[in-house]
Amino acid sequence: MTVNLLDFDLPAMEAWFASIGEKPFRARQVMRWVHRAGVTGIGQMTDLSRGLRESLEAAAQILPPAVKLDSVAPDGTRKWLLDVGAGNGIETVFIPEAARGTLCISSQVGCALECAFCSTGRQGFSRNLSVGEIIGQLWLANRALGADHAVGHRPVTNVVMMGMGEPLANFDAVVSAMRIMLDDHTYGMSRRRVTLSTSGMVPWMDRLRDALPVSLAVSLHAPNDELRDRLVPINRKWPLKELLAACRRYVEVASAAPDDDDAGAEPESPPRHVKWQRQGAPRDFITFEYVMLRGVNDTAVHAHQLVGLVGDLSCKFNLIPFNPFPDAGFERSTPEAILRFQGVLMEAGFVTTVRKTRGQEIDGACGQLAGQVQDRTRRAQRREQVVVRS
Ligand code: SAH
Ligand code: SF4
């Protein structure tokens, strides 16, 4: 059986080279070919000896997920629907802005966490994505967007793990894929430009802090446990007090590491301590995401409660106008309610942005990543039964 080279981060690639009796230092060279040059075949790795190419060709391939649909909205937002087998689709969205290009990457097929307002959550859970399927989304986007590292053309400057799925529920594969994103020899992204969004899986937030402290966004969505229990059911397991404590532990890592502004070219092999500095510390704040649901969590009282909840934690807020979907049972807050909510947070001294809705024509907005999942939990069926009985 051949292996998929996209499945390997550097240590895994080195281990695999050793297992086939090749020199581990070749691993770095091959990582550069796969991710920096974006080659599709081993035959294109021209600085490997012919013998090595032949033995690699027999044992390995470069296998990204198949593109089923590739659409571009008038505002430039581009969405790929990718086939990951067994009738399952995942989506990747590229959002170009003046000074940056952000790629929104999926981590699972569906999601098991059942947040009340999320269309992915409604579809149920099928399976975790592999490392190759996760990094393959960046690999594909780079190729499609014409990235050329040789001339410094890098359309994807930022990655957000905010597509389908809960990234911390697929911890090992997500961390490996993010390691590849940060590797100087591949995509060379700084930790500040890779953001993981979680609904609040507390023990894994600590693990992430220790393993790979990238920028962290936390989906808060409610200022008290009673409401959050309903909107984000995982809150029943790790309530707000525990979640906020984990956020504090996370930002502490940032103050222990020097800061960085992503400026300047990176030398090929900086010493370890310099590398840490150059790669950039994780941001020394948490970004709280807060979906704006009309009449549910969007009053000035909620905003004041939120201010009290976070206290002196170093954080920013990103208010997300709810993206409706069929039978959602929620409505988007009015623009006035959003402004009022934002005003309370800003007055209390918190930087608060309101997410622009982008790519609506192609269902490209975050939380809209539809497509039928082969639901192993049979959630849709259960729901139907409930409806029939009531
Ligand atoms: N599972 C992770 C990351 C994926 S969801 C998480 O929950 O954080 C990315 C963001 O989109 C989360 O903040 C999520 O709560 C939000 N979201 C989900 N459904 C949405 C919807 N219908 N409208 C607006 N935002 C939504
Ligand atoms: Fe899963 Fe995030 Fe959707 Fe909740 S909001 S169901 S955690 S993808």
C-alpha cells in the first residue's frame, strides 16, 4: 500500500524515510517539494536521484482531496467543495481582503457537538479528517490561487480553523497539520496567523497551549451558563468558570514568549530560541466569538453580563451576525442591536469587531458549510422521529 505524503509532518516524514531505509534528511527536502513547490508527483522532485525517485514512486503519492465544486462570489470569496469519500463533502473558503488572504479550513466531516445555531452541528458527525485532508486544503488553495514561493506570491497569509468541525476534537491530526503550516521549510506561517477556533474543550485547550500555542478563538456566544448550556451544549461539561480559567492559562503562555510582528524574511535555519521569536508568540489575548441571535443573546443586559464575566482577561470580541439556514429556529440580530451590543463592550474598553458577511452567494459564510454528511449518529433520523411523535 502506498502512503500519502500529505499525511506527514516533518517528524512523521523522517520516521517514514527511516522505515524504508532512506536517509531521514531527505524528509525536509521532500517536504519542501510537496508544500513549498506544490508538486503533484514525485517525478517532479528533480534534485532527488533517479533511484530515490523510483523507490519513492513505488511507495508513496501526493493525494489531496478531490475538488467537486469550485465557486467564486462577486466579492472574491472562493469556496471549494471537496470530496472525502463515502459521499462526504467538506468545504474550504478563501476570503481575500486588502492586506491579507484568509483560508478557512475544516477539521472534521460534520461535528458531534450540536450547537443549536450551527448548520454543521445539525448534520451530525461522520469522522475526523486525516492530516492529509486538513493540510491538503491549504495545499489545494495555494495551487488554485497561483501561489509561487520562488517569487514570494503567497495569497494565503492567514489560516483559521473555523470550517466544519471542532478542531480540538481531532487534536492530533489538527496539531500535525498546523505544524506543517508553521514549518519554515513549507508554508512558514507565524503562530499569530494561524487561528484555531474552539467551542471550549477545556482539557484540549491546555494541551494545545503546551503543544502548539497558536492564536486562539473561543466560541462564547452567551454570558451565563444557563443560556450557554442551551446554545453550546458542551458547556454542560465544561461550564464558563472552567472555560474562562483555561483562557487565562492560555494567554499566560504568550506573556512568557517574546512578541513578533511577522516582519522580515526568515533565515533558513535559525537557532531554536531565535526561531521561537521569529515564528511569533501566540497572540497575548483570546478572541471571543459571539454569534448575534435576535432576542436570544443580544440585549444590552447580555453585553453588560459579558463584561462582568471576562473581567480583566486580555481579550477581544468578534460579533458574528447569525447566518440563517433552513429550519434554524433563530434569526439574525438587527443591525441596531448589534451596534448597541458592540457599544457596551467598546465602552468597557474591549476591542470589538463585527464580522462582515462574505460570499453569501456561494454559501461561503462561516457556519454555513452545508452539504449532507453521512451521519454516523443518525441525528437527522432521531429528529424526524421526534417530530412525527409530537
Ligand atoms: N467548532 C469550532 C470551529 C468551527 S465554527 C467552534 O465552534 O468554534 C466557527 C464559528 O462559526 C464558531 O464561532 C461558530 O459558533 C460559528 N457559527 C456556527 N454556526 C453559525 C451560524 N449559523 N451563524 C454564525 N456563526 C456560526
Ligand atoms: Fe461544532 Fe463549532 Fe458547529 Fe458547535 S459551532 S456544532 S462546535 S462546528
